[in-house]
Amino acid sequence: MTDSSTITRFNCTRCGYSLAHRVIGERCSECGTRIDSIGPAWWNQRDLTRISRMALLASIPCYVLLLVPAVFVNEAQTSLSRSAFPTINTFLVLMPIQVIAQAVATWRFAIPELGDSRMRLLRVLAVVRISIFVAAALTVTVTSLAYDWNLSGLWDGPIGSQFGFMLLCGLYFFLPLCAVASDIILSRVLLALQRESQVTLSRWQTISGSIARILLWLVFPFILAPFVGWFFAPIIWTIAMGRCFGETRAMARCAQ
């Protein structure tokens, strides 16, 4: 494998037969389809530029979000008695930026040239990503209110306790599971684009992309591990998604 991204082959978009050394205007010798373009329908300068820009838009906030654990480590080293407000404030600022950027990029990925089913899937994933974030924020708010009500005696008893427990279960299990699952599906769509483009990426890009997709499957089990998992799961998650978007951008830039 080469050390740089290269375009190695082109296949017929209908039957998959190799069109190496063929030119536009000829017909596929296997199925007779006229060769009107090289590569998939989105193989044009406009769409490739859009994919490249949206991949960059989504990947940068992923890596910037790593400032959260960096701030946490710095606070822990300087003074253990300090409050966690700098870490929390950094998270509250950067997390919405990352979610919105990824949702916007995913929505903008959904161009008609990708096909109706894939376009609908990408738009659903964009809406799901925003919805999960909003649901998580509302769950935290309602859970805090329910806890305060129980402490003050305004909502005491089994009903209040059960409701608070259900909210915590949703926050801890269901919402992260949905978020991770949507990102795994998105990573598979991005991989399908890379394979459809028939661009062979560099050794580093190929290996790191494969590792990133494997790590996404480990994020949710890490989330369930108290303390250590809570710290490392977001780090793994953001790096993995950043690498997936980076792989897509490398593909689009090579294709351009």
C-alpha cells in the first residue's frame, strides 16, 4: 500500500465491472451501461468540496473538546481542593458546539447525489444527534428539580423516588446508548462513501480509521464503568469520531 492517498480503480456504477483504461462515452463491456462519469454520482468538484468542508467542520470540534479532560487534569494537579467549575464550564461551552457542528455537517452531507435512502438516513442521524443532546439537558434539569423537591419535601414518597430513578436510568443508560449507536451508524455511512469513491488512503489513514470504528463499539461499555470509564469514554468517543470525519475529508481531498 502506498504512503499517500491514491485513486486505484473505477468500477461500473451498475454492475461493478472494472472500467480501468476506459473513457467517458464508451459502454461497460459487462452490462452495456454508458460511461457518463468516472465514479459515483457525487463524484464532482462541487459535491466533493462540500463533503470535504463538512468533514472538517465536524472533526475540528471533536478534537477541541479534548480541552475538557486537559482542564480537568490541570485542575487536579494544581489543587485538589478546587471546585470542578472550570472543567464543567469548559464542557458546557464546547459540548454544544461539537454536537451542533456534527449535526450540521451530517445534514449537509445529505445531498441528493448520495441517493434518497442515504440522504434520509443522514438527515435522521442529524436530527437524532440534536434530539439526544436536548433530551440529556432536559433530563439533567428535571432530575435536579426532582432531587430538590425530595429534599424540600415537596415531592416525597415512592412516586417521586421512582420518577427520579427512571430519569437517572434514562440519562445513564438509554441516552448514551442512542448517541453512540447513531455515531456508529454515521461512521458506517462515511466508510461506505470512502469505499464507493474507490480511493485508497494512506496506511496511517486506513489503520487509524479502522481503529476508530472499533473504538466506537467500546465507548458505551466504558461509560458504564464508574469514574475511570466516565473520564476515558468521552476521550475515546471524540477522538474516534474526529478520525472518522478526518478519513472522509482525506478521501474527498484526494478525489478532488
